[in-house]
Amino acid sequence: MASSNSTPLSTLLQIITDGVKAIEVACEKRGVRYPTLDDPLTAESVALQDSLSEIALPVVAASYQLTATLMNPYGYYTTHTFAAEESVAASVAEMAHVAEILRDAGPQGLHVKDIAAYSTVDAGKLAHCLRFLSSFHIFKEISPDRFANTRISTILDTGKPVKEILADPVAKYDNTRGFAAVTAAVADDFLKGAAYVREAFSDPVTAASDAPDDGPLQLAIGRKDPLFVWWEAPENEWRLRRFGNAMIAMQWSAPMEGGFDWASLPKGSVVVDVGGGFGGVVTELAKTHKHLKYICQDRPQVTEQGMKMWKEQGNEDVLNGTVTLQGHDFFSEQPVKDASVFVLKYIMHNWGDAWCVKILKQLRAAATPKTQLLIIDALIGYNCPSDGRWSHVPGGEGPTAPEGLLPNFGIGTSDVQYLGILLMHATNTRERTLDEMNKLFELSGWKIERVHRFPPPGMPQIVGVPV
Ligand SMILES: C[S@@+](CC[C@H](N)C(=O)[O-])C[C@H]1O[C@@H](n2cnc3c(N)ncnc32)[C@H](O)[C@@H]1O
């Protein structure tokens, strides 16, 4: 509680103190310790953080606001203006397999010369990248030029022996948590487009376009192919494979349980994941909800790669037909006419409005009166107090931060905001507000019925029904 003579700084501090106390009390009650930046990244410790994330959120927002207030404004601004360098440094660490090398080295770490010996990356350049990342708690410098992993840097670890990676670098991301794949794809594929944003946004022909072949990325790669077509060029097979693996990693950001009620669907109901990639979502759902049938649709090249992967892994649900992977272009007629649910996860945000409406109209034409549409995508909240415009829809209004903080919790929800900007130079699109998403529903014969929200970084589920 803030006292009557509180200042803006002390108000922020109070939010931090109250939140940290509440977290410590919760941990004490459960007989656990909140993880430090040196603790290993275990499923249990991440689950603990997730379970306390609602309490942590205002603390995160207040800490960052305190930083913004206390830091020299030029220094603060420069840090953000140069933020792409964090991607660059992480990408260098990833291409040098640093997280895997340091896993084997243990807590005493390794000298950068010994780390660099495994790749072509120069030791001097690598040292500066790792030192820079260590300023953000991604790796730590334990003595001059000697580095070790932190809890955060182990996210980059594919879990594979370094020898195995060196023997087949293209397979590095297969069957992994995929964060190394995300890091590589961001710096390698997406930042290429970033360099051409100014050209694309100033040319009168492309400035207002959201066409998939008209964006900054096309200027960067020197061809008119949309991102997904570019990835399918024979020379880019490894990029497509890397992105497929990266999408598996992104499952962490989209909880499938605790929102949409899968258990209540009648036995034998058909769930179709449209643009489902390798089938990460449906294979996960199939483990818990055995009474449903699952179809994952994607471009044939993608489903073929996915099928191969699941068969190699001996995935039971794929082998016994509970899960089917089906080549299908979502701009053409939807072949499944009895779907209970059409899921579109991370699809709408890749396409401009006219393309989204085409996709949704195909699903509407194939829908039964009981079919539900489940869109999983970020919803960008306005960063001002809500005027209650979505209060008539369950879950329509997102949570608002306590007074004195940024209404959208600032950095606490920044991952989706970064993604929204990344899309501008990757796919020539952006994330949407609920108003913008609603426009797509209205133009394609669907109506938003409810929104399931999760604490960050969980993506919301927007549920629609046919009009
Ligand atoms: C951002 S990924 C999302 C994948 C998956 N839904 C997930 O969340 O893991 C977008 C997917 O859309 C697929 N896609 C792109 N164009 C498509 C098309 N015309 N028809 C079907 N799928 C397409 C891509 O191949 C890719 O797998």
C-alpha cells in the first residue's frame, strides 16, 4: 500500500515490494524456492513461475518503469534503438553452439578460445557478443573471457551433444525445444527484411500494401516470393525445416489447456488445425483428449516433413490414425465438412486482411451450424485505460495494470509487441487489436463469442461461431 506522502518512485517501489513479498509467501506455503538466474531451467521451475506470473506481472512492469525513470534518458533510448543487436549477439552465440558447449563445461565455464574452437566464429568477436548478452543475464562472464550458462542462456541449448551437431549441422534443430531454431530464424531470415523497412514504407507503391509479396523481405531477398514460398525454394529446404522446428518451440506461448473446453466435445468430434505446421498442436492435444479425431493441414511440403518426423519418432497417435497430416492450401475449398473446431494458430497474423477473409470464408463455407472457430494469435491491447468497448463479450476486456503503471503492463507483455513489429518486415503484416480481429470475423460470416485469456506469455484464444 502506498502512503500519503508517496512519490512516483516510491509508488513503483511499493508495487515491487508488495509483489515480491506475495511471491515469497506463496513459495513458502508450497515449500519451494523461487528460481534464481543460476538455477537450472526445469519444467517444474518454469511451472512455478507460470503459476505466479499474475503476481509477477505488475512487479515486472514496475521494475522496468523504475529503470526507464532512473536511467539516463539518452542511455535508455539508445538501448532500445539498438535492440536488434541483442538478436545479432544471440544469433552469433547460437551459430557457435555456445549453450551446448557450456552445458558440457558446467558451472566453472570455459574460456572463449575453447568455446570458439568448435566453430568458425572468431574468439574475439564471440567474447564481445557473450559479454554483451551477459549484461542481460543471458550467459555470465565468471572471469575475464571465461563464460558459463545461466538459467536463461540454457534456453538456447538443443540438448544435443556438440559432436552430433557438428556432424550434421542442418539437423541441429530436429527433435529439440526449438529455441535455437527461433534465434537463428529471427536473425537470419527476419532481420534481412528489417533492413529494407524504410524503402518499403516510403515507396508509394508498397507503403500501404499488406500483400505477401510486397514487403521489406522481398526487397531484401530480391524476389517477389512471399515468405512461405521463398522457404520452399529447393535451396531453402534447410530454412523451411528450421522454421518448422522453431514453431514447435513456440508451443510454450500458446497454452491449449485451461481455455477452450476440449473435454466437452462429443466423442469422435473432428478438430482441424488449419496451417498446423508439423502438427505440434494436434499431437499434443491427442495425448490428453483421446476421444477426438485430429487433422493437421498445411502446405504439402510441410506436412510431408512433419509426417516423416512423427514416423521417425514413432508417434502412436500419428501411426494409428488418430492424428492425420493432410496437404491443403487454406485459400482453396476446405475438404473437411464435419469439423467441430477449426483451429488457426499463428495464421491470421501472417496475412493481410483480404487474405485472412479469404481463409475464413473457406472455413465458413465448410462449417456446420455447430462448428467453432478457434483463433490463437496475439491481441495487442491499446496502451491506454480501457473504455470498456469489449465488455459485452466474455473475456473481451484484457487485464489492466494497477494505476501508475502502463495499462498494458509494458515489458510484461512485450514479447507479443516485438512479434507484431517483426511481422511487418517478415510477412508485411502485423498483430491485431481485438477491433481489427473482429473486422475479419464480420467480413467472413463469423462472430466472436468469447475470448479465453491467459497470463503472459500465453496467447489468447478467440472463439467464433457461424453467423
Ligand atoms: C506461423 S506458422 C504456424 C504453424 C502452426 N499453426 C503453429 O502454431 O505451430 C504458419 C503456417 O502456415 C502455413 N501456411 C502458409 N501458407 C499456407 C497455405 N496457403 N495453406 C496452408 N498452410 C499454409 C505455413 O507452412 C506454416 O506452417
